[in-house]
Amino acid sequence: MSDDRSLGLRGLVKRRAFVGALTAVLFGGALLGCKSSSSLAAAEGSAQTTAQTKAVGGAGVIFIGSYGDPNGLTLAAPAAKTGETANGALALAGQGPALPKASFLVQSKDRKFLYSVNETEPGEGKVTALDISDPAQPKVLNSQSSRGALPCHVALDPSGRYLLTANYGDGAVTVHRIQPDGRLGESTDMVKQTGTTREAHAHQIVFDPSGKWILSVDLGADSVFVYQLDANTGKLSKQGQVTLPVKTGPRHLAFHPSGKYAYILGELTPVVTVGTWDASRGSLQLGQTVNSVAKNDPPNFPGEIAVSSDGKFVYASNRGENSIATFAVQDAGAKLEFLGTSTSGGNWPRHFTFSPDERWMYISNQRSGKVTWLPRDPSTGRLGAPAGSIDVPTAAIVLFH
């Protein structure tokens, strides 16, 4: 089963029953909540913090979302000791405000606001805005109905004026206006996608690199829908729809830095489909398909896909054999070569992200409740063995501040 999603809505409550917490990992001596007893201790703490921050590529803050209900925000700092570098380790400490089932997160460009889905059931879910101008003390601003069931993904439009939400439960894509103070206003639009062989399940919202088009990846409809957003009214207009083979179950996609290609990850069939993207017309043409596992035994249900910033490598998580697949990008992005897989270090790798310097990959292993970190060689794209982990029940996403 793919998070029990392949069973349809009847399996969703069981699938969402995992219990966990929303965690935030924040770096820097001021965020540790510890008071120095002397100036010497403060100086030592500052030196240690400097070394720790370097250890994860100069990162400042990480937020880790999960299916906890109720759950909270936990503060943490790198676990490296003074003088150590590039070990990527994290350590948890502290709590923040409650935020139920925050399975996906996105932050504003100025890093002052954080937006979260609340993937609750039954009935309509919610989306929540938080003030993170002081990352040590995140504050809930307000929540709005997602106008759909089981919201699982959110995205901000390039102007930062609108938040878009994908509702997995019923295929609804919703738009909310964002107020100047970061709060979520009323919804300006909602469209419901439909499938031909199965019920629609919107799973991701992505703006293309030009910022002109919105791509909605729908697992149930086996489709990628293309929309435009009216910046004045907040209304969506459908531009087109690209249909993949039945039971591909497209879950997420990621663009090549060139903006000319998109890589579509199937969940029900463990494949990556390369699409040629025409930003002048908002059209996607399907091309090569490559497997994300060498052998689909046990059955695998991929979760996340990402492209390195240099455009040389693509990565996808496989839930089943619990691995991360690595692909080499060829022909300027038009083709992928499967290089192999690396263990995720946990069970059910739902999501992963790179450290800012892309020398570490942080993986949210949902069922084992662990965030693991693997070293990455930027020149070869290869991932090393897991170097460590922290316990975050039902971890769903890692987001660097």
C-alpha cells in the first residue's frame, strides 16, 4: 500500500493514524534556551555554535513537520563538538506552539512567515500561518479552511500574495490571499480536479521557474494539470492537462534548473517520467521513463523527488525498500541514467531535503519516526551511509529556514 492511499478514501483514516509531533530544529546559541553563568562560558558556547553551524552548511533553522495531533515545535542545534566540521548531526531540545498534523510546510521568501497544512480528518482540513520572524519563538497567526479533505501540500506564488493548497482527499486545489501581516485571508478560489479511472487526489502544487504557470500533480487522475493565477482576483484558469499511463499515480515533480524539463515521480508505479516543458505555452510533453528501483520487490511507493542545484543529479525516495535513488542527468536534462540506490536509514522515507550547501541529505522516515542524514558528494552525486538520526515521531518533512 502507498500510505494506504491505493485503497482510496476508506484507507485514508488508517493511513493518517500515525501519531507524532511537528518539530523545528533551530541552530545558534541564542536558540538553545541555556543561560551562560559567565562570559567565558558564553564565549565557549559561541565558538561551539560557530563550528556547529558550519557542520551543516551554514544552516540557521530547520522545521520538521509530522502527523502529530496535537503536536508542537521543538528547538534544536547541531550536535557537533567544537572543532568538528561537516558531520551534519542534529540534536533536539525544547517545544513550540501546537500545530496538528503539519505534514507539509513552506516559508515566505523573507523567512518571516511559515505556512502549514493541517491534514486532519474527517471533513475539511486547514492551512495555518505562523510568524517566524523570531525563529526561537514561532507564533501561530491564524488558520483557514483548506476547502477540501486532507490538505497535503502548499505553495506560495512568486509574489508572495497567495497560498495554494492541494487537497489529497477530494482533488480540490484552493487559493488563499495572504495579508500584509502574513495572516491568511479568505479563499479566493477553489477548483476540483477529476479523474477518469479513479477519484482525483491532488498531491502537489508547483510554480514553474518562469512563475507564470502552476502545475498540479494529481495521483488519482494520473495527470498533471496546468493553471494560470490571476494576480488581481486570485482566480485559477485551466490551461491544460497531461495524462500519464493508468496507475502511474504521479505524486510530485521537480524542475531542472534550466526550466526546460520536469521530472515526474510516480507513487503507484515506481518510475520517473521526464517531461519537456514549454514555458511560452504552458505545455508539458512526456518523454523518457526510468525506474526508481532496480527491482520492485517488495512493492515500492516513491515519495519525494528533487534536483541538485547544479542540475547534474536527480534523487527520489522509495518507500518499500526504504531507499534513495540517484540519477545522473544527461543531454542537458532530457534524459536520466539510474545510478543505484542508498538506504534511507529508516522506514518509509516520505520526504527529504538537502542542506544549504547540498553536502547532506536529511530524510523524514515516517513509519520509524526518524530523521536521518546522509553525506552527499556534489561531484559524483553519490550518497554515503546514514551518519546519524534523531527521533521525530511520524516525521513528514524537513525544511531549512
